[in-house]
Amino acid sequence: MLVDSHCHLDFPDFSEELEDIISRATQAGVGRLITISTKVRELPKLIAIAERFPSVYCSVGTHPHHADDEDGISTAELVELTRHPKVVALGEAGLDYFYQFGSREAQHRGFRAHIAAARESGLPLVIHSREADDDCAAILEEEMAEGAFPALLHCYTGGKHLAHKAIELGLSISFTGILTFKKSQELRDLAAELPLDRLLIETDAPYLAPGKFRGKRNEPAFVVETAKALAEIKGVSFEELANATTDNFFRLFTKVPRQEDAA
């Protein structure tokens, strides 16, 4: 079984064919999907999708692009929203200095509020970090000193320092189809260095279709391509890679039932 630990099924790209999208994922062996929140205020849309499909779960959080729009959402509110049985994670939240659609001050406040919610709820925080390695590492180190929390750096494209700092702090790291891009050799070299028991795979669909499907809309079934690439990078069989990343997923996303336990 494979898991797509990060996709966006609520985005308009999928609105007309969700049934087919989930069906193709299932046929490809993708047994669990997490549709990731980008706006807390739009959580009802994600819950509706998660309730519609047994294999789908969701998170709750504010993407750094929307940090100003949702500035001031409290840790207490985030924790309360995680009580729904299909909400299994916080985020995605973090820092994005590439686009800087959200002010840095609001991004920092939101990031820390989500960390506090992860610490209080025990649910993992899905972290978005782009062109912000130093600040992300500093905040993670500061906050971890205040009390441990589970977290995942998603769609990793950062440098070695942040990756190794995250591993040192007990976090996990997730890779997308970017691993398959011709210009991603440095990222592949980094993936080769990292411990397999901390790695997950994702699509970030509808974005970042792997090399085989470049130019097309990405979808959860394509996580197979990322798994193939990571297996080759790590020098293990596809089956071993699938088992490892799926075990890592369930160890981190503890609220998601395993296949055999699902209703």
C-alpha cells in the first residue's frame, strides 16, 4: 500500500471528477490520502470530501500565503477543530519567503500557533517551508525546546541544514514528484543521505506532476512515480520503499486507521 500524505482534493482542478480521481488512486494502490487545508475557514469543504470517501482524511490549518487573512486564529480554535474524527493533522502552516503573499510577521505568528496546537493535540503539523530555511530551523529549534511536537516538512526542496536539523529534532520529511525532475540531482543526493524511517511521499496534487506526466495536472495516483524514484535513490525495492513510507505515515499520523482497521 502507498499513501499520498499531501494533496488538495478541494481545489477546483478536481471538482468535476473526484470519484474518478479516488478510483484511480485506489487502483494504483494508494490506500490513504490526506487532503490538506490551506484556509481554516474552508475546513467544512475538506471534511465533506473526507466524509464522502473512506480512504480520505484531512488537516486543518492556514497556509503562509493566507497568514494575513487568517491572522489571529488561536491555538485553542485549531485544537477544537481537530476533534472531528476525519481531521488528523494541523497545517499546512509555515514560512514562504519566495512569494511572500503573507507578511513575515503574520506567517511567524501563525506558524507558532500551529506548532502549539500540534503540541497540545498530539497531531502532526504539516510544515510548508520555501526559501526560509534559516528562520524555519530557528523556530523549530526554539519551539521544540518548549516541548516536543510531531511534524513533517512537506514537499521538501530546502537545503541540507534544514533537513538534517529536522531529523535531529525528530521530524519527518516528505518528497514529491520534484524528485523525478532532471534538474533535481541535489535533492536526490540529499534524499539518499536521509534515514528511510523518516521519509514519506506525496503528490501535492494538483501541482508538481512527476516527470512522466510533466505538463499535466497531478493527481494522487501519480505518487507511484515518486515512490519508484525514491526506491531507486535509496537502493531498495519498490515494495520495501512502499512498506517503509507507509509505516512511517501511520507512525506519524496516528489518528488515521490502518487499512485492516478501517470501517
